[in-house]
Amino acid sequence: MRRLAREAGFVFRARVHVHGAIDAPTLPAGGGEPVIVDIEHALRGTEVLRGLAGQQAVVLTHHAAALREHRAVILFAECISLGQRLLLRELGHVEVSAEADHEIAEALRAEEDRPLHERLAEAPLVVVGEVRESRALAEPPPPHSEHDPEWWIARVAVRAALKGRKPAGDIEVLFANSIDIAWYKSPKLHRGVGGIFVLRPARREEAPKDAPRAAYQMTDPLDLLPADRLSAIERLIGREGGGR
């Protein structure tokens, strides 16, 4: 289920047509047998795909007999064409049931959490804190490119450690102050900004030469999270090895 949740771009509850002529564009060779389904409810997909609830689609499948037997299914699919007739390829399916609904909800949630879970796993220190002050690094070098990060450094007061040992005092954190397209989503650690800080040591190959050697670095959008996500973050970390 986790693998299907990871691979499928569109997950939805469907009603399978047992009979019906297929009015579809030229189908890919070897893609399977076409089956008509009604899209009843989208569980995962792009905004466009989610808006297709109530419409029909043609699904290419190698399990047509099983789909027609089950009738009510949850389909894991990838989109082939959004043309006049929506064309999908089945990656897997399960028959609708309360147990399947629960398992799929858990799999989809785990998949949505995966990027953050991986980020937390890689970070040696995760803390709750607030920025006391921030400044541009003294005499910044000329931009190396149009996408220069414009490094600043923030002093962060730590209230609690969720992972790793709580520092004895404030910590210094490098961040990209640029609003260039390459950096505009990076955390901007100006005075008063608080939340959950996902920290890793500054990367010497990226950090400017005058950056403090003990500084941490935050550049990924997932490195700063709102404090109201504390319970979810503690769940993902598992609180193993953490301490306040």
C-alpha cells in the first residue's frame, strides 16, 4: 500500500462499468484493456485531478476482470492524458471496505509525511525557539550568481530540544535572506520569528568564510515549522534520544 501511495499520482474511489463502449483516443500499445469508471471521490491528486469527481475516465488495466467483479474500488493510477476523455493507467486497486479505507488513509498520510520525516531523521538537532536578532554577515562577498543566497545569521533562543541535546545558550543559524526564486521559500529568520527549528551544521562548501564555525544552517522550507505542529513533529521523531 505504501509503494502504491508513493507511485500513484491519482488515488480515487471509483465505480466500474461492467458494460459500455469505449470512446477513447488511440490507446498505447500493450497498456492493457480499457475499462470505464466513474470517479466518485479523489483521495489524492493534483488540484485538476481532484476536480474531476463525478466524471468518467478510461482506465488501462491488466486486471479488467477483477475490476468489473469488484465494481466499487479504490484505484491507484497515473494520468496518461487529460484530453477530451481522461485516460489513466492502473497501478493497483483494492476493493472498497472499511478496512481498506483505513489502510489507504494511513498509507497516504505516511507518504505525505515522508519528506518531513526524512528531513527530521537527517537533522542532529530539532528545537523549539525564537529568533532574538539577525543580521547580514559583515562585508558580504560579491554575488557569485544571480541566485546568490545573501547569507544572514540569526541568534536563536532555544526553549526546548525535541531531538538532540539542548544547547546551553543561544545558537547561531545561517539562512538565505534572498527573495530570489531559488531562495524565496527558505526560512527568513528575522527577530521574533519562532517555531520548530530543524537544524544541521552549516555546510562549509556553501557557507561564507566568515560564518561562525559552530553555526547551524536552515535553507529548506521544511526547516522551520509552526509551533502548533509540535505533536505531529514529536510523533515523527518518536522522541527517541530527545530531551528538554
